[in-house]
Amino acid sequence: MAAQKINEAHEHIAKAEKYLKTSFMKWKPDYDSAASEYAKAAVAFKNAKQYDEAKEAYLKEAEAHKDNRALFHAAKALEQAGMMLKEMQRLPEAIQLIEKASMMYVENGTPDTAAMALDRAGKLIEPINLEKAVELYQQAASVFENEERLRQAVELLGKASRLLVRARRFDEAAASIQKEKNMYKEIENYPTCFKKTIAQVLVHLHRNDFVAADKCVRESYSIPGFSGSEDCVALEQLLEGYDQQDEDQVFSVCNSPLIKYMDNDYAKLALSLKVPGGGTKKKSPVTPQGVAGTSKTEEEDDEYSGGLC
């Protein structure tokens, strides 16, 4: 079966090369027909699990489409070549081809397809290279933002923010979350703004920047519905506990369902939050005034219990 598919692939390649040849009667190569034959060859190689040959066939298909000024189809072929590299566990090379394809999509006037390709590339590389995945998600978000498709942009930006937190690149994470928050405000998704404020505060506290964390909360009071919300109450309690070095209060807030059921990266951030100074602030016992008064009276009674001599 595999041998048959390989022979079939070579036949398609021979036809493609024939279409590309010129002669006295044929001045211009038939790029469209050649691209079609290269695509058929690539599929045959892929079915025979000859991924390297399939990749080369897809690259030749892309070149033929490009020469024919069919950039969209050229980009699609590049993506397919990238998938063959993925099958061979050559992910960095695969990502390079997908990035090249995304630039072609933009040049072709189909930026949405470019952004989706970058998103797919980010998912591919995320398990082995967080830094590259962040870059790809940010690029994809930027493409959507330029097209004023903020809902799609902010979703991709959220992926980048979470990976920055996971990589403990807190300065960049803080800036990324702020950008998310601004976009959610622009599309009037205020409840999500509240959640982003919690994420901001957790990141700033891990940066040991209480002032920045407090500022985020103060600024959020301008967001409709924030004041008095459960998010607002929890954040005020968290900041108070952190400022007073009350580990019990901080632990209680960070383990509340409100924070525990946030995205996993932020929930973990909350659980690992340490209070500066390290100790739980103990409440000093207050002796009721009545008890103290009774004790004093009893002492006075004892003083004169023997009567006057």
C-alpha cells in the first residue's frame, strides 16, 4: 500500500514538473496545474507516512501558487508543510513555516486567517517553549486588534498573560493583564474587568509591589458595578491582610471559591502568595472592662477585709 502511494506521488511530481516547463509553443508555465499536482503528490506521500517528502511537495505547491500570485493558497500549502514537520517532531521549523504563512495571509488581505494560524502555532509550541508561545499569541492578538476585533484579540492576549504568569515573568504579565483589562472595559465586559483586577493584584503582590496592587483596586472603583461587588470586598480584605501581615486573612481570601476557581495559573499564584514578615498577626486578647473592674473591687475589699484596728 505504502509503495503504491509513493509511486503515485512520484507520478504527480512528474506531471507537475511537466506543467512548469516552457517550450516554443508554450511561453508561460502552468502554475495552477503544477500546484494541483504537487498537492496530490503531498497527500500521497503523507498517506504513505513519508512526511519529509510530503513536506517538500507542499513547499513546491506553495512556490507554484506564489508564482501564480495566489497567496492565500500558497500560505495554506506552507501551513500543511508545517504540519508535516510537526509529524516529524521538528516543531521549531514547523512554527517558522506557519509564521511565514501568516505573513502571506496578511499580505493577501485575510488577517483573520493569519491570526488563527498564529494561534494554532502557539498551541503547538506551548508545551516545549512558553516564550515562543507568548510571542505568537501576542502577534495574533495584535492582528485582531488592528482589525478592531477586540473580543478575539483579548482572548489571545489572555493566553499570553497566563503563560507569562506561569513563566514567572511578572513585570510583563502585569502589563499584559492591564492591556486585557483596558480591552474588556472598551467592550463593556465589566465583570471580567473585576477578575482581571484580582489577577493584577496577585501579580503585583508577587512582585512585592503593594503600592501598585493598591492602585489597581483604587482605579477599579471607576468601573461600573465594582464597588460593593464580591470581587471588591475580597480584594480589600486581601490588601488589608497583606498590609497588616495577617497570614490567616490572606490565606482565607486566597482559598475562597472566588479566587480558587479562577484560571489555574492565577489560582496557583494565589495559593503561593507569601505575606512579608512571615508571621500571622495575632489579635491581642481584650479583657472585658467589667471583669477588670470586678477584680479591682475585690482587691479593695480584700484590703479592708480585716476591718479597722
